Amino acid sequence: MAVEDKSISYRIYLFALMILIFVVAIVVKLTNIQWVEGDYYRKLAKERSVKNFVIPANKGNIYSSDGSLLATSIPNYLIRFDAVAPTDANFNKNINDLADSLSVLLGKSSNEYRTNLTKARTNKNRYFLIARDLSYTEYMRIKSFPLFKLGAYKGGIIVEQETVREHPIGKIAERTIGYERIDHNGKTRIAGIEGAFSKYLNGKDGKILKQRIAKGQWKPLRDNNEIEPQDGYDVISTIDVYIQDIAHHALLKQLEYYEADHGSVVVMECKTGEVKAIANLGRESNGNYYEKLNYAIGESQEPGSTFKLLDLIALIDDKKADTSTIYDTKGGEVEYYRRKVRDSQKGGYGKISLARGFEVSSNTVMAQAIQKAYKDNPSEFVDRINSYGLNKPLGLPIEGEGIPMIPQINESRWSGLTLPWMAYGYGVSVTPLQMLTLYNAVGNNGKMVKPIFVKEIKEWNKTIKKFKTEVINPKICSQETLDKVKVVLENTVKNGTGKKLYSKDFSMAGKTGTAQVNYGKGKDAESGMYYASSFAGYFPADHPKYSCIVIIHKPSREKGIYGADVAGPVFKRIAQKIFTDSPTTNEIKNLKKKEPKQEADYNSYYTAMQKKQHVIPNVKGMSGMDAVALLENLGLKVQVIGIGKVKNQSLLPGNKIDKKSLITLELS
């Protein structure tokens, strides 16, 4: 019995010892948590219950050159209610007035809102949905409602903001206006002006401190943000909405008629290189067209006959031939290393001059002329092409520029066929925009300039940065050569391959092109050979204002394939529309003699107003930014409502200026 009692005592002692060890371990652990690891756990607890959330900054707007809005950030607001936050006194005092206010703003009955809010409080719902997709104006109204105006902590209002990027003009120029977004892999994808100038547009994000109130639910800890977001700058593009609309619809009409795969058109101002319009349309399986890719910038391919302009300039400027030099088309077929070069006209053109060969787009004339002139020193021809920068990308800020290919004589690809093939636009590769820079240079009296898409970065009416015209080549050839080339380009439209486009009402100069794409791969296969029809040139021919290139891929062979038929009409419609609706020379001269007309550009307007600074000008039709700059320079204080062009002004034109006066501009 004694032995048995002793055994029980040992067990009790052992159990007590184990309890003691366990207690000591707990004490040690608690001491360690409190004094050694306390800061870490306190920080972890705070991070899990309270943390900073990013408030994305509003991006700056993208405007057209005439002040129209191309891209803007629109805030959308979602309102929820923490029904536990208000005291009983505050809730009971404000519930009826809050329900009435919500009914007026959102449309449901006051009784329905009262019932739902009371039910949410009874159920201790801390995340009750009030409304979603509210505008900023609606958000400001709801924030001032009874109970909600007490703030997040006392009034229970929870505000969630999402910024949405909108293109007010829709899908037109969508690829060039561009985007910046995060894909499903978390990578940033950028395109167009939006992506290229994101460092100016994006601004700086803010921060707001929120407290966790339920699973996955957070509400602001205080009414004010920890760091206020800073809005981005505005980008003023070179795009002219009016010209863009003309170009887009002219291209779309032709693509639809010819059932083409895709196409692009670019309109550029000759002197500045400012891209006034750029349209890129691709066909979907349902037959509709939309901006799939920026073909004008990214698609590098063999240009075909539009490349012959290089031949003409080189031959005349290097004194290898003149416009009157005669070449025999040899029945429309010549052969190099058992490969034949053929003219589109069966039987050729007989013996014709270099100028006429260009005008009718004779492949045999241009191939013979270039081969004869440069076969002993091909680098002379290649170096000229390189001096125009066509052997490398233009270096545009917009992502996705195509890579050109100009064969160099020290490369393995160079052969005896290279030179004659280059003469009519094969064995080389350039983008439409690169080809346009060459035609634009001819229209710009020999000065080759780099295309630009953005004129200015602004913070409202304050200029942050201006983008000046960049010169690629100050003079691509002698003035004598240039004068001769201009005559030939104009005659190409009057009497050559572009004669269907000729109009006695306005002058154009340019060159047609019809290139085989994927040749050697068969005609029937889906990915086989097809035609790309093009036209490049400038207008008016005598005093060039704009240059333009049109390329249409894979037109229906049953309806037509040649550049003059497929691409040329797009060029003509654009030129004709701009000519028809633009002010005449006399109207521009009259601008200096009388008060400026509505929709005059800022520079002309401001110059004319210098003589009448004692009266208030008529700024209706001007872009908001230009109107503000003009009026502030005249000493007036300006208040602006809205965005876009001036629709109304509070002070009537012609009244005497009182420099203490406030003028309010209502923009469309």
C-alpha cells in the first residue's frame, strides 16, 4: 500500500513539474512578445487593421491642336454606408432628411431608402451599398446630405473612387491617342500618345488611411487624405479633329468598297512635320473596321512604285540623267540575271523620257536608269538613301515603330539583282510614315523634317514644355533638282497614272504605287500574295500646305488593285474637303482689316487684336486655352466653365475693356 502511495506521489510531482514548465514557457513567451518582439507584432496588427491605400492621380487631358478633347479622366464614385458608425442620436435625427435627399438625387422613393437604411443599422451592416457610378457633381451633393456630411467616422459615409479614361471622339484615332494599362500578367502596356507621354500625363498618386471593418472591407479613418494626389499635365497634340474626321471616313469608305484587309492614311503639315490626321483601320471577321494596329507607324514593307521618287531625285541631282533622257522600255520587259522586270502595260511604252517613265510608273525605265547610273558605284545611290534617314527608324516617341530595311553593299544579301529591284520599290522596306517624310520634304522645298504628334505640355494655360520641329536633312537635293521633280510629280496627277484624280479646281502632286506583298507564296492561299495600293504626295501643288500618304492592303481583285483607283481617291477626298472648307486667301487678308472671325486661330486673332486692345474681343469658337491666354494678355480676369471651345462669353464683344472686370467663358 505504501509503495502504491509513493508511486502516486511521484506522478503528482511529475505532473506539477510539467505544469510549472508550461507556465514558465508561457511567461517567457509573453515576456518575449511584450519586450523583445513587441514592436514587430504591434506593427503587424496595425498593418492588418489600418493601412494606406493609393489614390490614383487624375491623368492630364489630351487635346487636339484646335482645343478639342481627345482623352480625359472621368472619376466614378461608389458610395456605401457604415450603419454602425453613427450614434443613435445622430442616426435618428437625420434618417428622414437623408432618405428624402437620396430620393431626390437617385430616384427611388424616400420610404424605400428609410427602410433599407434602418434595416442595415439593425443588421449592423458596415458596407451597405447606396449608389455606384456617380459623377463628381453627384458625389459632392451626396457628401453634403444630412448625416453623411458628418464624415466617415460620425456619419458612416464610405466613398470609393475609380478613375475611368474616356475618348470623347470615340474610336477615331484610337491607336494614336493610345492607352496605358496593366495586363493580366501585371505588366504595363502602353500605346500611342497616352503611353509615350505618360510621365507628363500621370501626375503623382495620393494616399488615404483606411481601417478594416470586416472581411475585405475598409473605410477611411479620417475625412482628409494623408497625401493629396497631384493631377498630371495636359498634352496638346498636333491632331486636327476636323482633318482627322475627313481622313478617317475617306479611308473607311474606300476600305468598305474594296473589301480590303486594312489600310492607313496620314496627313502632315509640310513646314512643321505636325501630324494633323492619322487613321489605321483593320477588318474584323464580321466585316467591320476599327483601329486594330497603328499600321502607319508600325508596318514596314516594300513600298513599290512610291519609292521611285528616290530614283528621280538621285538621277537628276547626281547628274546621271535628266528629265528628258530617253529610255527604251523594250516591249515592257527587261531581264537581269534571268529575272524579269515588267511594266504594268503590256508591250511597254516604247521609247520615252525619264520624266514620262516616272509619270506612267514604268518599272523598266526606272530599273534601267538606276542600273546604268549606279552599277559601278552602288554605294552612291545607297548613301543618298541613308542620308535621308530611311535606313533607320524615325525615332518616334510612340511605341511600336517598324524597322526599315535598306540593303547595304557590304551585306551578304546584296546581289546583282538588288539595285534594279530597289529602283521600283522591291527588296527594300519602309513604314508609310517614313515614305511620307520624303514626299513631305519635296513639298517643304527640300527640308526633311521629323513627324511630330505633340506640340506642347501645359498646366492649364501655363506652358511646361514645347516640342519644336526637328530637321532630318536641311536640303535633300539642289533647288534645280527640286524644281524639276515638283513638275514631274504634278504632271503625274495631270497626265500620268494619277490622271483620274486631276481636278482643275485645286492642284495636287504625287505618285501612285501598286506593290505585290508576299509574292512567291501563291495567289490563292490566305497568307499568299496580295496587292497593296498606295498614293503619296502633297497639296496644293504650287504652294504645298499638307502632305499625305494612303496605303490600302489586300483590296478585292475583282474591284481593282491599282493605286490610282484604290488609294488615290482617299487622297483626293481629303485634299478636296480641306480646300472646299478652308478660308480663301482673300478671307485671310481681310482678317487683318477687321475684327477676327469666329474660329480664327489664336496667332491671327491675337495679331489682329493688338490694334483694338481697348475693346473686348469676340472669342467664340476659339479653344479655351487660347481664349484665356488672349484675354489675360488684355488685362481681364477669366473664369472658365467646361472644356473645349468657347460657346458663350459673359462680356459682349466691342465693349470697352475694364481691367478689373471678370469675364466668364462657357466652353462646349
